[in-house]
Amino acid sequence: MTKRILYALCSAVLLALPWLGAPALTLLVAFVPLLILQQELADADAGQTVQVSRTGQDPKKEKGKKKSTKAAEASAPAAGRRTNSRVKPLSRTPRLWPYLTLTFALWWGATTWWVGEAAVIGAVLAVVFGTALNLTAFMIYHAVWRRAPRALAYTLLVVGWISYEYLYICGEISFPWLTLGNGFAHDVKLVQWYEYTGVLGGSLWVLICNLLVFEAWKQRRHLQSWIAPAVAVLLPVIVSLGIYYSCEEPDQKVSVEVIQPNFDPYNIKFTLDQSEQNAVMLELMSRAPHNVDFIVAPETAIDDTPWEQLVSLAPSVRQFQELIRTSYPGTTIISGATTAQRYPDYEHASATARTDGKIWYDFYNSALAIDSSSNVRIHHKSILVAGVEKMPYYNIFKHLDFLTVDLGGITGQLGVDSVRKVFTSPQGTRFGVAICYESIYGEYFTEFIRNGAQLMFVITNDGWWGDTPGYRQHFSYARLRAIETRRSIARSANTGISGFINARGDVGETLGWDVRGALTSQVGLHDRMTFYTRYGDVIGRISWYVFALGLLYFMAYRVRKRSHLND
């Protein structure tokens, strides 16, 4: 048992290391200990089956024989009974699922524990849901391994795992933080080909390499068995490095300032008067050069909840407009805001609208684009954090939205946008704004680019989790979005990390944790559409089809095999 536990712990450590800052190449062998463990348990189970079959007894007949034997023994004199003390019952084969549960629970716990800094229940649910989905994918592989050809088992492991990841990306309950491809967020030179595949391509790479290394390990004394895994590891790296060093920055650039006001979200952000917050932000904005094209403020920088119909008259917006009029006439200010939209009656209200008994209205987590014109443009956050900004399956559980966690500001079900809005600056630059959690979702992010964005901004808070790996992981995921879409990204956080990322995923100047300040940089504008931008998570969609067909084939194979045995 100790050996089996060590296998499980080894896989957990290898899986977790990339999210804790270690080189991501550990992912390429992270499943190998689990695969070895799975085969050993499957072989042990098969060995016991063979041992039982060698007795020459059919299990059903053996059961009937035991009953008749017991009856005979009961009728025989006690003194005449004889027992064979040397015959011992076969020990039960250890189950695989406890070891898998240990591995995946430790992986999730070691890398997402920081969610508990904001809400303990969130950290617990992340571990429970993530472990359950990982366990299901691997147990399907285990079941097929024992009953069908190995090639089918390997195929179902790969497409089953990617299907689960795609489900976690697209599902109503969604937290795809540990998608395997995300593990390369700190090693972007290795995965420049994400512009074709997205992060699910990284997941595919990880799974294939693990299976090839596992097969080579079984024949480890033969040098040629290591050729295939070596090619699988090195070829994508070589291709990626070629793409990386051939990718050049464009000549067309704009000047962008990002500010980081550094308000504690628990004790200051939602208690300090908005006018005092504005004074800090205006001082940071005034540090920008006068020819700056964009000034970017973080998520919910404006939190006095203006009505959208009158947003240009809101005091905070007017203060920003006054700064533009007096000092930055050609500048666009991007700012997060909590906004509200009122509906004339119930018939016109959205599915997420609230009511106080008199009026119907929606709250939004929004991004505002403010320039010298009186027209303030608004994008609403569309991918919401479950349990904080939305109640999953709201149409069914809308009456349970009181269970959502209060992190300050507006809680409960927020409204969403159905379109990824792209705005145009006075100079003609087209840009999109992803709000916090939206920057985790690659296919969603591409919709801004397909709608014409040459440049992307990410605005977030990131103060909820304290000085933990959470905000660093969140920043690194934006590097993957830059590679997938080949767009430069300017990121403004309430606190740690604000900064700049170019189209290769390289990080420029940054402001770290618990720092108040502002940075200005020249940011490239791009127009090229990558394959991933055009077609999104093709690998995820194909995996679903192959997974379904693979399961159907497995069932047909089992039916045919039983029919053959009966004949």
C-alpha cells in the first residue's frame, strides 16, 4: 500500500508544480506514476481472475455447490467434519479510485487553496468538483483498459479528459483554472503554437506525452522505445521556439497608462467614499504624458452605481471627463464600474432583472470607455463568477440567490452582455475590454478580436486573495490570451499585478502586490487573425464527438465479445 500511495503523491506533486512556479515540463510525465499504478492494480485483478478460473469451477455453479455443501455439513455429525486449513480465500484487489481521489484532491488543494481567502466554501467546491471530474475521466479509462484493446483505452483517456476540460470551460458551473494547458502560463516560449490550438492543445500534448513515456517505461531497457516520447516532447518545443523568435512587434503603436490604486477590497474599497477614491485615481492618471492615448483604471473603479441611461452625468464620470478636457484631449479612459439599468416594466425586463416592488432593474459589472465626447460606451461583464456574481442555473435556482457570497459591492445575479463590444478611440484604434474572470476563457476572449479589436485591456481587482499564488496565476493566464490571439494586452488591477504583455506573451513593466502606482508604455497594434481566433476550441469539440463514438464502440465491442463467448 505504501508504494501505491507514493505513486499517487508523486503524480500530485508533478501536477501541482507548474502552478506553483516550477517549470511546466513536469506535466509531461505527471500522469506516469498513476498509469503505472493503474496497470499494477489492473494486472493484480486479472491475476486473481485467472487464479479463480484455474479451479475449474464456474462461479454460478460454485455458488450452488457451496449451498449444497453447507446443507450436507449441517446434516453431518460435528465430529466428522473436516476442514482444509491450508486453503485461504483470495484477498480483494485494492480499488484504484481512492488513490486517484488522493492525487486529484491534493493537486486541486495545493494550487487553488487561495480561493479560501475570499470564501472557504469556494475552495472546498473547487476541490470537490475538480476532483470528481478528473476521477470520472480516469476511471472510464481504467474500466476500458480492463475490458477492451489498449488503443481504445488510451484514446478514451485523451478525449475523455479534454472533453471534461471543455465542459468545465463551457458549463454553467465553470472553473477551468487547472486545465492542463494552463500549466504552461509561466513558460510561454514552449507553447507559441497556442495561436493554432489554444490551451486545449497544451492538454493534448500533455496527455499524449504521458502515454508515450508510460509505454517507453514498460520497455525501458530498449533504447529505441524512448524515441517516440522524445520526439513528442521536443518537436512542439522546437516549433514553438521557431514561432517565438520569428514573431515581431508591429510598427504601429499607441501609448497606454495603467494605474493601480491599491485599495484593500475588504477594508477600504467598498467603504471609502467614492470621491476620495477618485482623488487617488485622478492623481495617478495625471502622471501620464500628455500625448497618452489610453488611461486604464481597474475593475469597479467607479462604484457609486450610476444608472446607465444617465451615466454621462454621474459625478465620477464627469470628473474623468474634466481631466480629459483640461489635460488629455485625445485620450480615452477605460474604467471599471458598477452600473444599473432600469426597465420600464416587467414585460421589458431581462431574465436576470431584480425588483423592489416598484421598478425592475439589472446590476452590471461594467467597463466604461470615456473620451472627450459626451457618449460613454459600456461593456458588461458576461462570464460571471459562480457563487458571487451569479447563481448557476438561475432560471431554476433564482430563489436561492441569497446563498451567494458577499465580497463587497453588488452581490447576487448580475446582468450580462450577449455581444463582445469593441470600441474605437478618437484616433481610430479599435479595442476590447475583458473584465477579470473573462480573461481566463480563451474562446470567449477571441470574440473581441473577431469583432475587430487591435488591442486588449484586462481590468480586474485581484485583491480578494491576498498575497497568494492566485493573483500571479491570474496574470499569467493573460499571457496565454496574448499568444492565442496575437494581441498586446495592458492590464490594470486594483492591486497586483498591473502591467503590459506583448503578442508573444512576454511581460513588460509591472506593478506588484500591495503597490500604488502608474506605468506608461508603448503598446503594439495588431490586425492579424490567428487560426485559434477564427475557429476557437476545435480540439474540445472534436474530443466530444470522438469520446461519444469511443464509448459507443466500447459498448458494441463488449456486446460482441459476450455473444462470441456464449456461442
